[in-house]
Amino acid sequence: MTDLTSLHRATHVAFDARTTERLLQLGATNVVRAADRLIVGPNRRDTLEHARVREELWNSDEKWDRLYSPEVRWKPPVILWASVSLHERVNLWRTCSWLRHLGIQRSDVLIAEFDFVSSTIESSPEPSSVPPFNCSASVAHYPDEVLLDRLDKACPWPAERYDCAIHLWESYAGENPMPFVDSCIAGGEGFPELAPLWAFLSCFFPRKTTEGALLLSRFDELLLTLLSAEWQTPVAVAVHKSQTGMNLWRLLSCTGDLFLGRRLEHWAGHESSAFVERAPGPRPDIPMKSFVYRLTERGMRLRDKGLVQLSDAPRLPVAGTDAYSPSAPWVLLEDGRLAWL
């Protein structure tokens, strides 16, 4: 890719809205936006089922993800623009898998990768049990001359690395999470995102101690710790000024703050458990203020003493499986691995 003519004739895939806009401003005429946050909510190998569950998750008319759209003109070469954001890396794997499904040759798929932008990672001088995750990096953070230089240097991945990316997507979206977790723990050359991605995803699985006790996931433990007997809006929970609040915010930096409100809805609507109660909030027109929540005494006991059974907590889709599912009873061990309960 050596001139602007190449920019015009290629098919470009962007993994966030800002990058889509920047590429169009540079002169690209065929940009496919695949900007879904795949590290949140359900994923499926089957493309039709994947599209269905993702639309159900977001319940929005906005088409952030056009990867599978029949309207896309896949004219080679195809250039995939990817930063180090965890969102973009998973979308990169998925796109490689889809392009192979379409019959596009690996040699026609050029990868424009970007290194870490230091200003996009959160940092804190205080110790934390929840590390920062880089979900805010973007190709759009770079000036035009850097984008054009990276375009000039874009090239196909070696066959082994390309195959590995496709395998990662298939295992990530599969019902059995063990192959993907094993890949993350083992690591892989060219995929530095694996360790931080599993560190993030593992925060949503219930935990099992060496003594056999079942505990809430790290995310739910943080959430129920910030709740109290007093009514609070989700936004009040999200901005709680404490180390626990900071730990929760590190996770919300990747999920988005609306995920917190949705998880509180899960808890309040979970059967007749009465661990979390909900009431109308002060601003029905604002999602994060439309309801208020409080923790019951039973919820406090659950938080402090742990689960009797997985179904005590509401299910939560993670990658291709569900956390807290009695039919798929995956639990996180103290060594960071998953196990079947």
C-alpha cells in the first residue's frame, strides 16, 4: 500500500466510530464499521445467532456492527485497523474468521496494528485488586501522517498467526470456555491481549475457594459492597468515592457504565430472592437515575458468606457461555483457572 489510490480502492474495517470517521475523512470510500463491544454480553459462533443475541443485548436501532451485513462490498484488499483496545482485538479475531468464511484469501487481508497509546490507560498510585484494562485506545488517536504511514506498512499476517486469530475467536464464542482460557493462560506470540482479557473476563465468574466455598464474582462482590440499606441510583454507585468504587470503575471502563444499571436490574428481578430491591428513581428519563436500589439483609448475608448454589445469583453472559448457570457450572479457582463445579 504505497499511495492514496490504495486508500480509495481498499475495503477498510474500523472497530470504533471515531476511526470510521477518520478513515472517511482521509479519503477511504468503503469503510465497514464493526464497533460492537464483544467483551460484554453473549457471543456465538453462528453468525445469525450472534447477530440476534447482540441485537437483543443492546436493544437499539443503531447498527454499530455491520460486519455481517449483506450490503457490504468486500473488495480486496481488505485492511483491518486495530489498536490495543481489548474491544478491538476481539473484533479483529472475529473479522479474520468472517473473511475466511467469505473466501477472502489471507494474502488479501492487510493488518494495520497500532502500539499502545500511554494516555489511554488508567493508572492509580493506590494498590488495587483490580488492574487497569485498556479499552479506550483507538486508531483515531493518531495524526493523519501516522495513519498514512501505517497504511503504507500494512501487510498480511503470517499464516500461523492468522490461523491463531481465527481459532481464538472460535474458542472465545464457543460454549465451552476452557480452550479459550487455556490459550489465555498459556499466552501466544503476537497476542499480548490474552492475559489482560482473561484477567477482565474472570471478574464475572463465581469463585470457588480451596475450602470449597462458593463466592460471588469479583464484579458482583464489588457491586453489592457498594450497595447499602439506603436507596441509591446506579450513577451514585458508579461514582462512589472509595477504593472499592475505584476497583468497580476499572471494570466499568471496559463494560460502560450502563452495564452497572443492567446488572442491578438482573439482581432486583432475580426470581424471589430479594437480595436487591428496586424502586422508582428521581429521573425516569435518565437510565442511570430512573431507578434506585438497596441491599436487603439477605443480600448482605449473600455478599459476606457466599452462595449456597450458583442459581442464588442471576445469570450473566460471558463470551460464549453464562456465568452462574446451573447447566454450565463454571467457577473460578484461586489460581485463576476455570473449573466445572
